Amino acid sequence: MARIDAENWEPKILAFCCNWCTYTGADLAGLNRMKYPDNIRIVRVPCSGRVNPQFILRGFQKGYDGVLVCGCHPGDCHYTSGNYFTRRRFLLMKRLLEYAGIETGRFQARWISGAEAAKFRDTVLKVTEEIRALGPNHRMKEADDHE
Amino acid sequence: MSDVQNTLRDRVRSLLAEGKISCFIGWGPTRFKDRTIPKFANKPEDAGELVYNEHCLSNLAKYALDFQFSAEVAGIAVRGCESRAINRLIADGRLTRSKLYLVGIPCEGMLENGSTAEKCAFCRHRNPVVYDELIGEPVAEQENPPRFEQVLELESASSEDRYDFWQREFAKCIRCYACRNACPACNCMECYTEQYRTGWQGKQANTLENSVFGFTRAYHIGDRCIECGECERVCPMGIPLMKLNRKLVKDVESLFGSEESGLSDDASHALGCYDKEDLEEFM
Amino acid sequence: MELKKENLEKALTALTRLGKVLVPGVVDGVKKFVPYAAGADIDLDMVNTTLPPKDVLFPQTQKMYRFTTGPDAAFEEISDAEEQILFGARPCDAQSIDCLDKVFLSGEYTDAYYADKRGKLTIVAAACAKAAPTCFCRSMGVDPGGAPNADLLLAPTAGGWNLHCQSDKGKAVLEALSGLLEDADGQALPPAQPELVVDMAPVAEKISTMFEHPIWDELHRPCIGCGTCTFVCPTCYCFEMGPEMHGAEGTEMRYWDSCMFSEYTRMAGGHNPRPSAKERLRNRYLHKLSYFVERYGQTLCVGCGRCVEKCPANLDISRAIEMIGEAKTE
């Protein structure tokens, strides 16, 4: 594996996408041949409510530079209320992460519906650029030499 | 305080003699003048060994879990902090109110190394919020103790300084889990750290894993913390854990308008419910 | 020979030429043995550090080896032992190292990681002239005025320490300190007399018969099941091993475990032979006061009082010793 250094560094972003809205939106973006950066790694989840806040910490530990959680718009949840819980959970988690010293912007959440392919593309573009500006994340990250 | 101690002993003696309770959880003496130990009075004659003084630092509420599967009624001394912890444990489905007999004691704060204990400094509920009988007269509550002062101070530091602050503090952690075991809100049957090979929590005691544990625990109890300060008191390494918990308490109060945890045994807590009108930041 | 207090910093600096010097100090409010560096917050007057020196020989997390899985499976041993000088360890600390030596070095199996570090360790013990309220070393057979297994003993005087060489490693330390020592001995201070005294004699007599004794039904009740006592204990040596994986690569580690944790004895399938605090506390006390004595002829408690000081519930092993001594047996 080639070493990653300052020259060839690219932000690596973990994106949790709800199966019913955002993942479908991402699919639609693909069908429409929309271009967005390949910096995100999508994990499909049945509902944004499936995303345990510990997943976010785990993402930073394992070397992601940013974590994005996406779900249906409030009111549109396939399971009626899952994303209302998500909203509370991550309003709190976002603040805790910032208090813990993770830079603002490393963790983000967005509501993107199945029809919003363009919003998905724009979100990925915007989040990637924001995290690129922040640079590689070293906080809460396991040591590079696997120790 | 010796009046309270005498009344407590008399009452416990009668309660045990009458068979109203099978055991009473209070404090007892140790060989050191400035320390007490949780004491379990099983027989009327044990009541005379109960102690109540300014060194009763332990929050007793979690010992009530020892009786969770017992058919008998357990008695327990409750000050403000214990009463809220009992409410918390009932709300979390771990205790049944009818199987507890709560002897309330208004409290003016305990001593630690000769001055007011840190855990009592920001107390807003010196009088028990629930009890079956009260010993002594209610005391005046502290008016608006600046409980979020330390949080606000750290919030105003730079992101880098905040990170360094917590990493330095968690570098001290020895992962004894005293914070978790003393905490009335940490009442899971099985803690995520004990889940074998789930990979949630590395067992290696390094700063990163320690801080992952610290932040995760804080989040897990964030909406249920009763601010009793036991975690910080029992930490053998002196990590300022309440500075973390109060951050979450503060955010839960300001974001969701929740009342303080443990004021009632109502099961709702901020992350267990929602409001359609909650703040929208993710659009 | 006497080392004057004013020469202490110079002496420690001189010793850094022999290896890493660990001295009692305070880091972010925690009293422990810290690598000496000029200007460090060191304190040789504190009676006991909060954290014991066992970490020096038996780290809380010891990386054992790196490995790769799959067709190209490979191992790479990790050896991080270096020359270390434990300076200012108390007689109880020195005795605790003797206990650890028995566990890791005696018998059929020698622990390579421990042996490696132990061979490179020089112990410079400092006798105690004062005791903390929680100290009860004398009751556990430890002399606060001596440390037989130390390489060099520092006996406190009014203005410093008299040096007593006890081994070849001790001689090397003396050579490194040449020029910093007074030829004459100073007026030695009398060794500490801990106020806390318990009688081990009746315990030794009957403890092996007390496994089923009702005393355990009450003794454990204040215990909250944390690992504080075992982690601040200088002699508790239980560990667990496990890997940290990164894809196909991993590092095998061993880390301190605690017999007070509920999952310590949990077996595959969920059965736990020590299901409650009662069995766990009984095991800890019996290990300290009975099992270890049967195996090695000495107690695994050195009377340092760290667990007494730090227990969140104020459980007190010295009180347990008294209660066991007073207990009626058939």
C-alpha cells in the first residue's frame, strides 16, 4: 500500500445512509449520472435511527476524517418516528463531540429524500470540501502504526 | 447531626422490629474518623451501629438493587441525591417503589478533606424529593448554584485545547470502572464494555480507549444523569467527570427543555422521546 | 555514606546515565512513579504513591507481538525492556516486587516479558520514617526500615539518606553517584511505626477453613464491583490477553484484569462460578491471605494501604483481617 502523505491525502468520509430515503437518493444520483467525489464510503442502514452514536466515535478511531449521517426528512420516516429520535440523538452527540475536541464540521447530519439526488450530490460536494479544508483528522484516531 | 443519627437509629430499630422492612441501608463507622462505609442493618439491634455525620459521602441508592428480586421491603436512607437516584432507578425499570421504604434526611452537604465536598457544591436538591417519612426539618436549598460554570469555561476554549484537556485527563484513567459502578444512571444489566468480543470497547488502557469509554459513558447517561457527582468522587485518579456530564445535562436542558433527571419516577427521558418541533439543524 | 537532600537532583541526573530513572512524583494530580527529568514534580517525602510501581515490570497494557493473518502469516515479537532504576520505592513496594517475582519467575514457567524487564531493573528503595494512617506494613511482616530485595537501600536521615549497598547492581549505582556522597553516615531517623496494627496470627491459623464461613455474607455488601482495589494494589497480577486488529494485521496485548469484575470468571455459554460480589471479594481476600501463603509462604498483601485509601465504598482489608481473626469457626 502506498503511504499517504500530505501530497496525496484525500479526505475519507464515512456516510450512514437510510435505506428508504438517502440511499435511494444516492442511487438516483447515480442513475442520473451526477458526479460527486469518491471520498465517501456509504454504509446502508435501515433507518438513520439505526446509527448508534458510538458508530461515529468508531469512525474517527478507525481513521475517517469525517462522518455523515443521512436520513429521511422529519415526518417522512419509513418507520414513522425513527428520525425524530435520530435528530435528538445527534443534536446532543454533535455538541459532545465538539466539547471533546473534535473540530466543528467533522461530524454532520442531513435529511435527504429519495427524490433529492441533487441534494445528495451537493451535500457530498460540500461536506467533502469542508473536511478537505479541515485537513486530515488525528483526534480520537488509533495510531497509524497499529499500536 | 447527632439528633438525626439518634432518630435514624430509633426509627430503623422500630421499622425492623415491626417487620415493615427486612433490611435498612444506611452508613456505618470505619476505623477512620473521617470515613463511613455503607451499612446494612438486618436486625433491630444492628440499628445502633448506623452512623449519620458529615462524612456520609457514599450515595446509597444503587445498593437498593441488591433487593430488586427480593419479595421483602428494603429501607434506605435518602437525601436529595439518593432520592433522585431512586427515582432514576424506578424510571429505568430497575426498582419498584412499593418495595422500598424511604427514610428522608435533609442534607446540608458533606465534607471531604475538611471542606464542602465537590459533589455537594452545586447541589440543588438538598431535601429528598421523595420519601415515606422525613427525619428532621427541611433545609434551605442553595439558590442557583453555578453548576454549569466549569462547562461554560471549557466551552470557551479552543477546539484544540478542549481536545488536549480531555486527552490529558483520560491519560490518567486506569479503567477500574468505579465511575460506572457508582453511578445510579449506569444501571444496565450488562454494560457495553462487558459485551464480549463485540468490539465496542478495546480493553487496552491507552488514552484513546480510555477517552472513548469516558465519552461513551457520558453520552449513555447524558439525559439521565442526576448530578450526584458520585462518578467524580469515586474516581481514584481524580478525573473531572462532572465537567463532562454537566455538559450533556446542560445541552439536554437547553435543547429539549427537559427538567432535571430524577425529580420524579416518570419513565420519560430526553433521548427516549421526541418532539416534532425540536431544533432543526440538519436540513 | 550519605546523600544530602540538596544533592538529590544531581544524583538523579547522574543515574539517568544508567537507564530510565523512575521516581515518585505527581503528574496531573496523580501520585505515581514518573520518569525523572530535570524540573519534574518529584516528591520523595510522600509516603506512598497512589499507583504502585508494578507498572514498571508489568505494564497495564503490554504489547506482546505483532502478527499478520492469512497465507503470509507472520509474527514479530515486541521487546520493549530497557534499563530502569526504580528510585524511592518503599519497603512495601519492594516486598510487592518480591511477590511478583514469585509469580512470574519461580516455578516451571518463567514469564519472558516480566523476566526481561526484571533483569534490567535496579531497585533503590527508600525506608520509611513516617507512615500514613492507612499503612499497616508491619502487621504484614514488612519492615518499614528495610528492603531485603532492594539493590540499594536509602535510610532517611535528618538531611538526606544513608546508602546501604545490597547487591552488585547497587554497587553500580554507588559508582554513578561518586562525588555526590558524603563519606560519613548521617544520623539515621528511626523507622516508621504505623499506627494501624492488625494481628495476622489468628488469620493464618484458620483462614484455610473459612471458605464457607458466614462472614462473607456481610463483608462484601458495600463492594460496588469496580477494579480500583486491584489496580492500585502493588501485588495484584491478574491479566487477560487479546488482540487489537487492523484488517489482517494485529497486535496481541495483555492487560490488567480484575477479579472484582463480573466478567472476570464468566465462561463461554454465560456460566459464572463467581456470580456475585460475595464470591469475588472472598476470592480476592483468600488469594491475598490464604492461597498465596499456601503456594509461596508469604501473604500477597504487603500492607501498603492503597486499597484502603482509594476504595469508593471505604472497604478496608485490614478490618477484614481483624474480622476474620475474630470470627468463630468450628
